[in-house]
Amino acid sequence: MTHYWYHLAAFLVSALVVLWGTPIVKKFGLKCGLVDRPGGRKIHKRPMVRLGGVAIFAGTLIALLVVWWTGGFGTLPPHKEYEVWGVTIGAIAFFLIGLADDILTLPALVRLVMQLAVATLVWQAGVQIEFLTVPFVGLVPLHDGISLLLTVVWLVGMANAINMIDGLDGLAAGVSGIAAVVMLIVALFMNQPAAALIVAALAGGALGFLRYNFNPAQIFMGDGGAYFMGFTLAGVGVIGLVKVTTVVAVLMPYLILAVPILDIFTVVVDRVRRGKSPFAADKRHLHHRLLQAGLSQRLAVLFIYSLTLWAGTLALAISNMPSGWGYAIGATALLSFTSWQVWKTARQS
């Protein structure tokens, strides 16, 4: 079958595995007492199993193994094969770091050191940001030292950005699913089918998980799921888009993932400005501010979904995809409607 069928198969297999496996994971978590208890800055009112990321991880990995076994990856040149394996193995390592935190509650510094070590090894495997876009100049090749620094910051930063927005039912899964679908479309348009297969499987897992994670949630994905999805999106952005030597392609992943990027950037800058640790948890994320304005969880999540979709369709438009501007106009109309709902609700509150 054509490679497009392989991408559809990866999406469906991952979604079906997650739909089937999540209740099993939930039952196991309840039996072992692996739950996230309410209190403090947490919004939920009852203990919730925090191992949903296990189902997302299993769905994505099984889908990729099925596609690989049926020949979906084809014959990749050696450097591309290393890149794909680099993203896959790195995502597994990030998942295990998050899973260990879900079970053992690791100190933030320990998690960060392990993440930096894994990201450095992934860079050595070929997952590298090799160009920087400079206004009025274009693409500028990077020295290895700068490439290593930017790649590690990007991979670790995105993994933590997705984890940080995982504060409302369905928020991280939905944002990741939308970003993954957009990245899938762009990767196929840029003729990067191997990278597109990874993100197709991730999209299926993330959107399938919403069946159990959308408000009112039955299970949380935990750090394991958030780290896994964030790292995978960042990794695919590097090997599927940034590797294409055009200014537009290099900008794509940053635009597609603009919402979590801006959220973590503004929160960290605000913490540092107030003399706080960048790792200190607080209620200054976008979703917290929306709740404080009087929005319900569902409306806050749907608004951030529409914002993520809008940023993604802008990426489709500037990449000159067929009908890209049409999608962007449609997403702008949707964002305008949800923004009006947010304004009306906040005003009434």
C-alpha cells in the first residue's frame, strides 16, 4: 500500500490500542494506589490514576512497530534511520523519566539532569538543529556547540512545556493531538514520510486518550505521557521540518507549537522576575488565568484548542500548502467565536 495508507494505519492502530488499553491501566493504577490526590494548586476533587501516559506510549510504540513490520518505513538512508531511531529511543527514555516521577516523585533537579543527558545523546544520534533563521539574512549554519545547546534546550523545553500545560482535563492531550495532526500534514507536504509516521502514531494516541481524559476526566496522563508527547513533537519537528533547508520549514515547528512555547516562556520569565525558582509550581499559566477569569474547565480548554489550531493553520498557510489560507481563515473564525465566548463569560463573572 502507498505510504499514505501507512500513516492512516499508524493513526488508527495507536488510537485503538489507547482506547482498549486505558481502562486496563486505570484498573491497575487503582489497585496499586498510583493516584494523584487533590489539594494545593490541583483542580480535581478526587484521587485520579496518573498513569494514562502508559497507554499513550504503548499505542504509539505498537503502531510504529506494526508499520515497521509491514514495511512502512521503507528503505531509509543511514542518516535518516539514525534520526528516526534517535527520536524513538529518546522518547522512550523521556517516558521512563516521567513514569519514574509518577511512581516515585523524583526531585525536579534529578529529572532535569536526566533529561539533559538523554537530549545530548539524541543530538549525537543526529537529531540536530543545524540552521538558525536570521531576519534579512536567511538560514545561518550553526557551529556544533551552538547546535547542541539549541537542540537540547528545544527538546527538554518542549517536553516540560507540554507537562506544564497538563493542568486541566484534556488540555495537554488535545493540544498535543492538534499539533501532531498539523505536523503530520506539514511533514507529508515537505516529503518527510518517516517523520510523519511517528507523529501520525502520536496523534492517534493523544486523540484516542481524550475519550477518557476530556472533562470530566477518568484518568490523567501523568508526567510520563506529557514528557513522551512533548519530546516526540519536538524531535519530529527537528528531523521532519528543521532539516529541510528553507526558511519557512525551519520556522514550522515553532509556529505549530507556539501555544505551549509562549506559555512556558512567559511563566518562567515571570517567576525569575519575581525572584522565584523557574521550577516553582504556581497558578500563573494561561489555563489558570482563564479559570480565575471565571471560565469553566471546558471553555478554557476549548479556547486553548482553538488557539493551538489557529497557530497550526498559520503554519499550513505560510508553507504554501494547497488551501492553507482557507484553513487559516476557518481557524480564525473559530478562534474569534471562542474568544467572544471567553470575553462574554469573563465579563459576566
